[in-house]
Amino acid sequence: MPDGGTAPYEEMTTSLLASQPLTVTDKSRPSDKDWGAIYTHLQSRLGSMRSWRYSWWAYWAVLAEYFLPRRYKWLVTANTMTRGRPINDAIIDGTGTMAVRVASAGLYSGLTNPARPWFKLKSGLPWVELDSEGKEWMEDTENRLYAVLHASNFYEKMAQAFEDVVVFGTAPVIIYEDAEDIIRLYSPCAGEYYLDVGGRLSVDTLYREFTLNVIQIVDMFQVENCPPQVVELWEQGGASLENEYIVCHAIEPNFPISARGRNSKPVRPVSEEFPYREVYWLKGIKGNRALSMRGFESCPFVVARWSTVSNDAYGRSLCMDALGDNKQVQLETLRKAEFIEKGVRPPMGADPELKNEPASIIPGMITYVNTTGGKKGFYPLFEPNPGWLGGVVNDIATVSQRIERCLLVDVFMAITRMEGVQPRNELEISKRDLERLQILGPFVDRFENEFAGPALRRILDIMERRRLLKPKPESLRNHPLKIEYDSITRIAQASATSVAMKDVFATAGALSAAAKAAQVPDPIRTLNLDKALRQYGELNNFPASCVFTDEEVAQNDQAAQQGKAQAEVLPTTMAGVSAAKTLADTPVGGDSMLNAILTGQTGG
């Protein structure tokens, strides 16, 4: 049975491709006796999922036509050499496409911004205070995880996923281990993938179809795992390497498959210890086994969805709300251009005598006509009313604003497009941010639960399996970890709280000074200053390594008290030492009082 080890496509590099043999001596691949039942199951389920996806697929075609044609495949077809043809002829006014860019960039910078921390590792038991070793391990793991994300194509694919979810409402991302970058992400485009949900209504099944040429198939699966048709073209080399095939891919829960025959036992493609299985095969080429078949301990893909209904596997999007307005603005822009064209180059009428004579409306040219009897010889058939153009332009502007509001451009560019009186202070700005971002709350929660959380846990599992994390300290053994996100809504909430706390601190300081001047009890004693400062530091992402724990604070306070006590004893001790030294240096002869004391010659 295949195990959950590293797959060939997780090790693929240029050097691995270079090491592939040119000639395969044994072209008969080892046969998998259960492959017939597995292949039948995969093909049957793929066909059924294609039927269930049809209505979404047709809807995506319209969305792509008017918003983002480059991220859609109408049909996955091999050896199509017309991919560079124009695909955005329906987009005459680019308002919708530019609004998609703003919305996707706003989500990207607000939820997974590579320029700032956007998640934290915390204790899953908030009532437990971690010791210094536990906090250091958390911070070190965070730094290592951020380093892996930056070194891979994670942020590139996040930007693409947000663009997909804005337009199509759905964005699947596959997360694999990688020999060079630790992890590598892949983003199927709309039209390539098929999804299904489980009983918890979360997406647990991903099928897809995509094209690869011969050299890519050999690079991804290695030549010994390829069917004879691919091996033959690999051996021919040259132009044969560019020949394409449709690759089918399935990731689904590892349930048993029914085999044909009354007495046949159920088939499991991979060992039942793995909750998920993955299979690659070539479309239309059954062969005697799959290109690749393996198990996973956790789901290797995540799916972002804008909003969902019931048990739908696919999500609804912002662009679905703006589609009608975008169609209208395209038509109005076309009519406006036609209006201007008719004013500049109007359709002309002429006397029948000019039917076979040269005529022109080009500046500087002459058209000879007969105007005897007051008849018109050459005249425009249509003279547009200039007043109409202003109405068309104004309506286009109104519809464009509706498109931008549907795509939340006013939310992501609130400061840039702020009208009227500007905010007077930091608190007002933070309150406005929080107010405008409320509309994003449902998607942010769904994104964190369905996408970011599983993705980061999957990456942490990969790092732990590759021994890229430090061993956990004893204080964290059997201790659940929690991933806390600093999303744009939480940043706005934290900013408002931080500003409010700052105002309280300033007021408390002023009242404390006034109380001391009036010699009355200090009101600042009502504040827990230690806890307030910790909370303020957390709200402003102050590094935890720079803050003492409660135990360390207690030790520091105890040391300070001991130092203070020693400082109080030291002057008395030094005074005694000084007196003794003075006494020792005092002469005892003659009539001095000290001599009288020592000899007992004192009298009344």
C-alpha cells in the first residue's frame, strides 16, 4: 500500500529532471490489481461532480467575461495553441476589473500582509500563564513559520486566492511539501476544479483537470511512473516533449471503494490509517496503475469561500452582486462611443446622382454634388443632441460608483476618498475604521476558520515532520496551541481600544498630579498598572520576549527590596566603622578626656 511519505512531485527540481533516464528498458509498469475498481470510482465520481458543477461553471463564464477572463477555463483541452488570443473583448469599461484589484489587494493586505505580523501562536488555555520557556518557544516558532511563508510562494498564492474569491466566490489552494522551499502552493483556476462537502458542510473533496506536456509529466511523476504513451514520447524527445495530456487529480476522504462482483472485498487505495487519499491519472488512459497514489494525515488543501448557502460546495461572490451594473456600464460605454462617433463621423445621405461618384467626409476633400432647385446634395442623416452626452456620462459615473460599492472599494480606500470634514483625532479615525470594516466580519471569520487556520496547521505539521521546529518545553507538553489572527477588523478594534487606554492613562496621570497637589488620596491607585501595561503592549504587538513574566517581576521586586534594605543598613554600619576609626586614631596621653576615661581619673 502507498504510504504518506514524500511524493515525486514534492521532490521535483531541475536536477531531478536531469537525472531521469532517456531510455526505459522495462516499459511494463508493475500492475495494481485494485486499479480497475479505483479507476472506475474516480471516473464515475468526476463525471457526477461535473454535472453538479455545471450551473456554477456557466455562471463563472459570465463573471470571467466581464471581470477577470484570465482566471477561467471554459474547457480543459490539451494541445490548444490559441491560448494567447484576446479574451477580454467584452470589457469596454475597466471599472469592474479595477475594482476587483482594489478589493483583492485590500483583503490581501488586511488578512495576510507580508509586511506585518498577521497571526500569533498562543496558549489554547487562556487561564494558564506560560513560563518564559513557553513564551520563547511560541515566539521562536512564529518566527520560523513566518520565515517559511516568506521563502515560499505562499503570499503570491494568497494574492491570487483573494482575487478568485472576490470574482468567483471560491478559491482552492493545494499545499505540498517542497524539496527547495519547504512548502509550495498551487491554485487551480475556475473551470479546472470540482468540490464537494462532507457532513460538517466543510469542503473535504477536490477533483481537478489540468494540462501538462510530456516533459512536465516526467518532471512531476518521474519516468518510471509514466504510462507507455508518455514514455515513448519522452524517448523521442524534440517536439514530442511539448505534446500535452489532461491530468486528472483527486483528493478525498479515504473511505473504502466498492469493487465489482458480489464476493469482492471493498478496496482501499491507501492504508486506512490515513484520513485522506490522493490519486493522479491521465484522462482517457487507464493503464494498469495510477501516476501517483498516496495518503495524507491531514487535508492537503484549503478553500476560501466568500459566502455559502446550505450544503453548496461553491461560494457566492461580490462580483455576482455587481454583475448587472457591470453589464450596464459596458453597454452605456459602448453607446457613448457610438454617440460620439455619430457626431464626428455621421452617416451621410446623398442625391441618387452621386451613387457612382466619389464622395468623402475626410477633412480637405471635395465632394461634387448637384444642388439645383434647392435640393440637398450631401448631408448628415443623424445629428446628435449634445445635451444627451452629459446624461449618459453622468449615468455611467453613477453605475460605476455602484460597482465600486458592491466590491467594497469605499471600504478599502476610505481615507483616500474621505469627503467632508476630516477626522479630528486618532480616536475618531479608529472608530471610522471599525465602522467601515464591520461589513467584512462574516468573511473574515469564515476565512480564518476555513482557510487560514487549516493552512497554517498544515504548514506547521510539515515543519514538524521535517524537524524544523525546536522541541517543546515541558510546560507546553500536552498543551493545546491556538492561532490568533490580527485581521483588519481586529486591528481596528485593537486600535480603538489602544487609543481609549492611552486617553485613560493621560487622564489618570493628570488626576494623580492634581491629587498630590491637593494632598488627597491618589486616584491612580484604582488602576492595575501592571496588567494595563501588559494589555496595552499586546494591543500594539509589543514583543512578548521584551516583557517580564509575573514570576520574573516578583523576583525583580524581591531583589529590589533586598537592595533597598541593604542600602538602609549601610549608612549605620559605615558610621560605626568611622567612629571606631576615629577612636583608634585619637591620642590618649596628657589631659585628654579619653585618657581620663581609660585611667579612671575622672572626678566630680
